[in-house]
Amino acid sequence: MVKRGVEVFTRQTLRQTGLSDSTLTRQVKSGHLLRLRPGRYVNRRAWEQLSLKGHHITRTRAIAQPNGRLIATRESAALAHGLPVCFIPSNVHVIAREAQSHQLSGVVVHQCIGFPTEYVTAIDDIRALTRAATVVSCARHADLRTALMVIDAELRARLQFGPSHGEPPEVTQSRNEEIKELRVELLTLNELLPGRRGKAVARRLIKLGNPLAESPLESLGRAVIIRAGLPIPELQVEIRGSDGRLYRMDGAYRNQRVAIEFDGRIKYFGDLGDPDMVAYQEHLRQTAIGNRGWRVVRTSWNELIHHPEAFINALRNALEEQNRRVA
């Protein structure tokens, strides 16, 4: 497995390569090595080539080592497990199973004396909560947008929904039962894990998790809708256009005939073919369902993050107008 972030060297491992303490000090002063924390170093050139996500994973690796006492939790554990987050946190979040007598710069330590080791694993040289426990910790404590992204991604991965597994299957009764079982599993874990803060919030969010959200962008959009108090749309809805073809929309309100499309970079930057042709096909699709009385509201990651009110206002107006037409 390719290591995400870069390798972290301990003082001991560097000594074993023949570096003396004085040479190590000179390497840091010359800029060849970067000291992340006492006794933990990385190659500075490799570090400078990392994204913010890579920086966070590497810092987590320097702090929550497999044989150490600290355990990555919340967004830091989510990133270690490859789960999506809305924002890269500025601090690394860890659990301490023993009392900590000193503070660590850039680290938030959550004391949980005697935290059960059955919920701890090692992944990519990081000591972290297990994947399921990580999902629950994010449901309890993360921002609503990240929490829903993480829950949706876990359900999608466990049920093999989404683009990486082919087209999402029609949700039959048996699939609904599988979704319920996974939700019960996460809800049970929420009750078993230590701590009470955030437990009630996690119960609600786990029940809202949906594997039909095919990407973090679609999870983000749903979180914005929930935060605004609007009804939650049905996901992956097939609509027959005036040309007789079936079009699958990211979300929809059937009664009001309002559809939602979350436009990601993947659509318009060559990943799905010629961008001009993709845009033209999107125009044809919107025209075909518009001819059948549907209204399409489009949004993007940038709008949902920086101007969510613009999307919410457009969606609310569309729902109100369509309600008047139906009435």
C-alpha cells in the first residue's frame, strides 16, 4: 500500500542510519530535515510537496504512532482511514488513555482514561480508532457537513454503492434491510463507546446517513439542506424526459417536480470526456426534463461552501413556485 503523506523518522531510526545528534541538528538547520515534534522528523522537500491533507496525515503519523499512547480520533482518524472531510482541521485530534501532564502544540488531546483497545487499530503507521469507531466519533463531534460525508461514505463503502462499484442498484427491500442493519450497528457502537457528549446528535445523523449519496459533494449538499430546515430530497431519482429517455438526477422532490444537480469538477474538466460535449449533454438533459414540468436547481462545491444561502434561496423559491403550480 502506498503511504499517504510522507514517512516520519524518529531520532532512534535516524541514529541507526549512522546520523549522530550533531549531524541531525545540522540537517535540521540546513533545511534538509524538518522537525515536526520532539524526536520526529520528515524530509523537508517531500513535506513541501504535500497538500494540506498530506500535511495533516503526516502530522498525525508523527503524533499517534502504532506503539505509542495517543490514538487519532475525529477528522484526524477519518483522514487516516481515507474518509472524506469537509475541511482539513488545523489541529490533530487524539485520545489519551492515560493522564497527560504536558501540552502538545497543534494537537488537541481528548482525555479518556482506559479507552477500550478493542476500538483501536493501526493503519498506515498511525494508531487510530477503528473505522467504525471513527465514523461514530465524527458523527458525535464533527461539523454537520463532515459528519454526513463520513457516515454516507461508510455506508456506501460497506454496501458497495457508488461510482467505484458501478451504478448504484435499485434499492430493493433487501437492500433497505442491509442499510438498516448497518445503521443499527453504528447506533449500537455509539451507545457502547465512552462519553456522553454528542451521543444524541450522532443518533440523529446516523439515521440520516444514505449510501445513495455518490460523492462528498452530494453529502455536503444534503447537509446544507438539513441545516436550512428544508425537506430532505430523495436521492438518485430517475425522471423520464420529453425525448423518452430516463435521466438520473442527484436529488429530487417528486411531488413538487424539483430536481437537484450537484456539479463537480469531474463533469467539466475532462474526466468524463470532452467538457464541451458534457456541457451540451447536460443542456439536453435539462431541456428534456424541463419539458415535462420539472425545475432543475444546480449548485457546486464552491457555492455550498462559500455561498450556501444562494443555493438554499434558489431551492426554496423553486419549491414554492412548483407548489403553486401543482396547487
